Amino acid sequence: MKREIRNTIYSKVCDRLRGKIISGAYPPGRRLKMVDLVREFGISAMPIREALQQLQGEGLVTIDPHRGARVRQVDRHFVIMVHDLRTAIECMLGRKACMKITPNGIEAAEKIQRKYDRAVEERDAAKMVAANLRFHELIYDHAGNSLALQVLKTHSALIRGIRTRFGYTRGRPEQVCREHRRIIEALRRRDPRQLEKALWEHCQNAATDFINLFEENS
Amino acid sequence: MKREIRNTIYSKVCDRLRGKIISGAYPPGRRLKMVDLVREFGISAMPIREALQQLQGEGLVTIDPHRGARVRQVDRHFVIMVHDLRTAIECMLGRKACMKITPNGIEAAEKIQRKYDRAVEERDAAKMVAANLRFHELIYDHAGNSLALQVLKTHSALIRGIRTRFGYTRGRPEQVCREHRRIIEALRRRDPRQLEKALWEHCQNAATDFINLFEENS
DNA sequence: AAGTGGTCTAGACCACCTT
DNA sequence: AGGTGGTCTAGACCACTTA
């Protein structure tokens, strides 16, 4: 058997499963049976169990004892819960980041936003989602709260995966550009209140947009 | 060996380890070696690994591949991160709960608060922490966001365990009573803004108090 | 009452740190 | 190079669901 140096097998399985879940190859609600996974990966059951446990911790998978694992089911209520959680955390991180972010950081945010602009012109939804992710993470990185940032990432992954597949509703990308510019403006002025307001509305609009998209495609 | 019906072994191990970590029997930073745990529980390694993975997902334990597990290290920075995360989530949950909580729910909150009052009179820190937990959870249960509630619980457990052991600084319990009454008052008026403000200050004061306590005892 | 499929054990294996 | 200690495999085991 091929020997992998460095990493453990279960972390590789974890990465591959995570990728398949987020990409939609394993869609929400899909059963993840040991037998199938054992065959697919050509390894024994235990490292797969480890990986599933890990993914359960990340919120991507649910495990019922003695009954097996599934990709987390995504329904309207779950979507709302995630967005409300995200809104709360993003506003807090934004407020913290506002006073700490460097001029270089703000510059970098603008640069990413220009990438988003280009993605909108090219109507490339996947590229928009990627640029959007980097835009927000860049700002929140300056908040100095790696714990909250991790919670945010963890509980956004599934939603972001679906977003990549579904894209945006009509006119939403242009609206996102305006909202991002408002966020940058607030950062420039070092105005936490204005930033929090801009982020709050940005999150609310994202939620509304996503729910519409989700209902259409269900 | 005694056969346990219903639950799995790893979930039992998980519960016992969680209890030991929160109670301080296994203090922050303590190594959790497989060999020791295997002997302690009288079972093989795999279910223990499962339990540790689970606890890592709950934030109580950190695992380095090929290097083993430890009880999560708690330092000043971590304490601040947790409190900022809690503040963000609690304020959001409070706002949501405000419009949904039933008169019976508000009644129940008052009842729990009277238990807190009694605990203060008796100077029973453990009882205060327990009543405080129930007070907040009762309110947030009405927010209809089980996801955010779970994140909140998860990332409060370690801190709450330490709080149970350290108690409060002088005068803080009486202050908590006043702050809780303000929260109940806002619920009665169905005033989300006032409630959010009361919760925000309550969380901030709790953070300050805890950090002082933490520095004293370090 | 049988089948399915998750769970546990024992021991081999090997990555990482110390000598 | 040796030791420590986490990781993986194979197969038995048994909880839970079908009929």
C-alpha cells in the first residue's frame, strides 16, 4: 500500500469528504454508509469514523448512534438559523476589526473587491463567492478573535457550497458591490457604528437573497 | 464485562471526560494520554479516541496528530475571545426571544431569578452559576435558534466550569441580580432594544469580573 | 427471526521525540 | 537507534430495523 508521509489518513478522508459535501457531490441529507465509504477509500472503518466525527464537529454531518451518518439536512429553518448566527458574529468581528485594521489591510480589501467586480462582469458565480469569502475573512482576520472566526467559517461552509451552485438572484451581485463599498468606506472612517450597520444590512440582504434562491430551487 | 444497553461506550466516555474537564479534575492544559485513559476506563483505545474527537468538536480538548490530546489551554486571550463571542450570540438570541417568549416563560425566568437571589444569600457560588445558566438558557430557548444556542453552550462550558470553582468578585452577585431584573423588565415591555442593551452590559460586566478573577487566581 | 450496518477489541504498525 | 504513544487493520460483536 502507498505510504503517506506526514498527515494521518483520517485527516485526508476528512478533507476529501468535506470537499465532496461542500461541492454538492454528496448533497444535504445523503446517507454516508460505512460500507460504501470503506470501499470508496479502500481503508478500514475506524479512520472514516474519525473523519465523520470531525465533520460532525464542523456541522457538516449528523451522526445517530447505531444508525449512521448523513450530510446535514438543510431546510428553511436551518438556513435562517445560520444567517442569524452569522450576522451576530460578523457584526461583532467587524466592530473589533474596525479599530485594528491597517491601511494596508483596507487597501487589500479594495483589491479583493475589484476582483469581485470583475467576477460580476464575467457573471462567474463561483468566482464571486470565492472573492466574497476572501473579502470578509480579510476584514475579520484583523479582529483578533480566531475562535469566533472559526465558528463563523465552520457554520458558513455548507451554505457557501450551496451558494456556489445556485448563484445569486437577479441584480443581487451589483447590490453586493455597493454594500461592500459601504463597508470599506466605514473602515476608512474608522466608524464602528457605521460599519456595524453596513454589515448588518449586508447580512440581512444576503439572507433574504439566499432564502429566495433556496425556495426557488427546492 | 457489564453490557450497557442503549448508549454507546464512546458517548459514555465522552460524558465522563466532559464532567471531569468541566469540574476541573482534568484542568486546562492537562495531557490526556491514551494509555492512562485505557487503564482508567478499562476499554480499548478507539472509543476513547472517538470521545476525544467529539470533545475537540465541543472546544474542550485540542488534538495534535501523532502527539496526543490535551484539555484546552485557557489564557487571558482565550477568555476574552469567548466572552466576545458569547456577547454577540446572547444579544442576538435575546432580541429574537423578546418577541416570542410567553408570559409563562417570563414567569419562569422570575422564578429562577428568585433561586439566584437565595443562592446569593447563602453565598453558594455553585448554586449561583447553575441558576444563572438556567436563567439565560430559559430565555434563549424561546429564540428558536437551536444552532446558535448550541454554539453558545459549547463555548461557555469551560469558562462556566472555572467560574464554578472561582466564584465571583466582591459585590458582583448583587450586581448580577440587578442586571437580571433589568433583563426581565425589558422582556415584560417587549422592548428588544432595551433588552439587547441590558444583555450587552450584563455580558461585558461578566467578562470584566471573570478576567479579574482569572488574573487573581493565576 | 433474519439482516443490516454501526461499534468495539486486540494487536500490529509507524510517526515523532529523545539519546 | 530506541522508546513512547498515537494510528490503522481485520474481524468479531451486537443494537436497531425489517418482515
